[in-house]
Amino acid sequence: RNGGAWDKLKESSVYGTGSSPKSHDQKRVTTATLLKKYRSGRNLTVVTAYDYPTAKQVDRAGADVILVGDSAGMVVHGYDTTLPLTMEETLSHCRAAARGARRALCVGDLPFGCYESSVEKAIQSSMRVMKEGVMDAVKIEGGNKKKIEIV
């Protein structure tokens, strides 16, 4: 890093101050934190949580990342696959987990069908997960060329 504009940003300008459910006194895990840890050869910890109490315990245990996965469809809702999980269900899980996480980076999974058809839909869905779900990042599954181009 060469002292660019991003280096001058305060964490509170990205993560908020008093209005976010994740406002806190502890130092937050960021993508820069993860990169530094990875480059130093240390293990990264990612744990799935779908609700407030689980996310709170995972955060207290020191996990770097809390993933709110589409597996909630099977684990919480009892679906046979992850496919029926809706965006509204996903957002509810994201918000609950975000309230429990004070330090960990929160990543929300995009449910099937909310990003595959177009770049615009992928961006809109990602913005909803970050804004309405109070997530720090978004996870998109699949490695085929079309999905990579959309991202």
C-alpha cells in the first residue's frame, strides 16, 4: 500500500458508528485483516451461523468469518435442497447473525436464482444482502465462466 485514499479511511466510515447493529468497541475483522493473516501463513477460520445466538458464540470464540449460508434452507427450514431458500429467508438469517457478530467479518450467501440471469440482478441481490442483511461481503457459488463474468 502506498498511502492511497483507502489507507486514510477510518473504519467507522465503512462500518458505521452508532446506527449499525455491529457497532462496537472491538476491532473488526476486515478483508485487509484476512489478507494479512493469510500472507503470514496463519489459518483463517470460517464458521457458519444462521441466527443470533450461534453467531454471538462463534464471534466470541474468535472466528475470523461468519458465513450465513444457503444451507440454512436444509438445516433450519427442512428443505431437501438449498434451492427453495428465498431471498427474504436469507435476509432474515443474515440480519439475525449480524446482530450477534461484533468482531467477525460477516458473509452472506446469495440464494439460488437471485443472480444467475444477469449482471444487474447479481448486483441488486448483492446490494440487498449487504444493506438489508447487514453483511460485510457476499458469497456467490459456482465457478463456471458465465458466473465469473457476472461477478
